[in-house]
Amino acid sequence: MLKSVCVFCGSRTGNDPDYANQATALGTALAENNWRLVYGAGDVGLMGTVARATQAAGGETFGVIPAHLVAWEVGKVDLTRYIVTETMHERKKVMFMNCDAVVLLPGGAGSLDEIFEVLTWRQLGLHEKPVVVLNSNGYWDPFIQLLKHVVDQGFADASLLDYIIPVPDAAAATAALRDALS
């Protein structure tokens, strides 16, 4: 059975060229490992980068986008499967329900919203899907520190830190996914 990996990432490419390089490497690795990409269906920023790389390497793609973002994020209609939802919340739900694992690439408020919801669901015992944080050039260091701060200040159990698998690059993310999905 085909495994699916949901990738949360920016609708911009960011200032460091390594972000796009890692998105390309991850998209290629998804296809090479016969894992379907599940993502936000945009053709801009890191979203478009990871999708085009997956497609170029012959991989399957499953994109989910809310109607109000089709023009803004340039809905990528040439995906294997393309779904338009009514709301952002529905988008997140459909993406998450159609994946076996999550990878967080660099991104902004939307990516933070997505990852915090996934971590909250895990904390509540609603899933046990692996969550890989691709920390390209330390991009997610403040996020990881924030999670540690939340634990240190008594607002979460230390197990919260076990819910993420921080890795430095796409090669390590691929290895972590292989371990988790086997």
C-alpha cells in the first residue's frame, strides 16, 4: 500500500536558497521511495518547489487547497489528485487524514498553525503519526526552543518533545521517514 507524507511548508521560498534546495531534495526523495506527497496544492514558494520535484521524479501528488486561495497560491491543477475545500480548517483535516507521516519544512504562520494543530492532536492521543521537522540551517531552532520552554514552564509534559523528530536536511528526513514508515 502506498504511504503518504504530508508536507507543511511556506508559500514563499524564504531568504536562504537552502530552503528550496531541501524542498527539491525532499520531493525527489518522496517519489524515489514511492511515497505520495500530500500538501497544500499551491504552485508558489516551497509548496510549488516540493510538488514540482515530486512530479519530476515520477511521484504521486495529492493537493488540498481552499477555494479562497486558489488564485493567491496558484492552485496546481496538474497534480495526481487536486481537491478544493471551503475552509482552511477543512484543508488541514483532509491533508492530515490522507497521510501516514508529516514533514515540516521552513514556512510562516500557516505552517506554524498546521504543525501546532498536529502536535495538539498528538498530545490529546488522536494520532501517533511521525512528525519530522526539517531544520534547514537552523530555521526551526526557535520553534524547538519554544517547545522546550513550554515544557520547562509546566504547560506540557516532556513527552511533547518526543512528538517531533528534528533533522538537519532532506537526507536525514528521508532516513527518519523510512524508519517510521517501515
